[in-house]
Amino acid sequence: MATQTDYGRTQNGEQVYQFTLTNKNGVEVRCINYGCRLTHFFAPAPGGEIADILLGYDNLAGYEADTASHGAFIGRYANRIKGAAFTIEGKTYNLLKNNGGNYLHGSLRNRVFSAEIIGENSVSFTYLSPDGEDGFPGELRVTVIYTLTDQNELMMDYRAFSSAATHVNFTNHSYFNLAGEGTPSMENQLLWLNSKTFLEEDSELCPTGNIIEVAGGALDFTQEKPIGRDIEADDPQIKGAGGYDHAFILNKDTPRELVLAAIARHPETGRSLRVYTTQPSMQFYTGNFLTGQPGKNGHTYPRRSAFCLETQHYPSSPGHPHFPSTLLLKGEKIHEITVYQIGG
């Protein structure tokens, strides 16, 4: 079932709504048309206890002031673009510099999308990003569809087409704690990643272009292990990021294949999260930049109180021709799917 309620108005007077999706198993997802943000994710444990496993805020003002992208749909380009510029057909486009001298995530997380309930348990969001927004060429029409199934799957469907050649990379930036939001740490929760390689990062957390084997190192999640086991390892990649904040390349037979990317588990409750995606990589981030900000229900969110599993194309792909291309030509369409599935 899907319902719509008033969520208030932005500081600019734009109307925002909250949409609630529920299924027969007690799973409930709430989202708003401000940045297509997921605000709540109520997930049952095998024993029946339901917890909200998503960090966030109590009201719209919290999301407007947010600097951590809680629950947000990210675009035009997820993650970083080194030097905040790229060149298409000999023309250089200078982008928004919002992460030192680099571009990070962009402005769609703070835009009000048009929204409507479609079908029995889906909501569709649309936004027309004007030519030049954040420095990107082309008028980009974006559609985001969230669907909650009775298999406890939140399906996230991303589509876009552009009036001119441009670079596009979408993701969702939800922060999860499977013990429930407000729990001060998630380091005892377990993670498996379907990845044998990751992208080496420089001092600004941008890819160097090198692809590194994870085998036996601190970034090896090919066997399930506690997230916190190696989070302080004497490894230059871990030390440079202050934990995990890396793009893992997903094991795939074909580029567009929908594959299982990750499984996270909380042994104490038995609650689990599976992530499936058509995208080629996933940024695993351990909330290293959280600093105790106030969140929902009077809780604060200290460093490493949640993790993100951000399915996406490789960061800074325009600067690395050997990475899978993120170039979207005029008249072409992109279509990516990511699924968060709750289990016990």
C-alpha cells in the first residue's frame, strides 16, 4: 500500500510530500520528494521486533540543513570527479567545486522532484535538470521509481535522457545500522562483498586509476567478517580514508547483469540486508565523517554509527578512459536498478 502526506514546505516555499510504502510483512519505507530521500526503513527481525534501520532527521528542516546526504538520491554524478572538470568532443566543462578542488555528488539531492503514486506500492519522482546545472551540459530528464514488494525488496529504478552529451552517475546515499538508527556503532555487524578488486584512492579520495586486488588485505570482504575488524588496519588506503570509503568493483559475467553485490548482517537480531544492482561498482562507506550530528528521535550519529552501500559507476570515470564509460549521448537513455532486500 502507498500513501501520501504533507511534509511541509522548503525555505523557498516548495511543497514537499512524504510517501509511505508498506507490505504484508511489516516492512515500511518512507520517502520524500526533496531529493527523493529515504527517511525511514522499518525492518522486522526474525523474532518480530521492528526497527528503523535508516539514519535521518525528524523533519524537512533537518534534510535542508543536511551535509551528509542522508537517504538521498545522488546526481548528476555520484561520488567525486577529480578537478571538477571533464572534456567532451574537445570542449571542457567546469563543474561545481564542493569538495576542495573536486566535484562531489552534486545538487539533485537538494532539489524538489515532482512525484506521484503509481500502481499499488510504488512512487515515481521526476526532475528536469537544466542545461548547465552544476556545470554539466545538456538538459537532463531524470526519473526515480521506488517500489516495495512483498519479498521485502525496495526496488530503486533510475532512468534519464539528455538533450546533449553529458556524464551521468546515480546512486542512493542511505546510511544503515541494522541494530536500529541511534545505535552508536555498527562495527560488530557483518559484511560480505561480491568483489575481488577495488579502486586505489589518492589523498583526496579520488581514484588514481589503479585497480587493486583485495585478497588477504584489510579491504577483503570476500569472506564475511565484522565491519570493524580491520577498520583501523595499518594500511595506507584505510588510513587515508579514515576507515572504508572505497569503490569496490563487482564480479559480473556481463556489464548490465543484475547481481548480488553485498550482504550485511546483524547477528544479535538476525536482521540482514542484501543489495542487488545492475551498476558496475559499489562505494562502501563507514560514516567516517559523521561527527555526532543530531538525528531522529533525539538520537545523535557519531562517527561510524552507520554504513553506506552506494551502487554506482566508478568515481571520476571521465578522467580514466579505461573505466566503464559514464558518457550519455544525446538521444540515448540510461536505466539502472538497485534493490535493498530485508531478510532474517
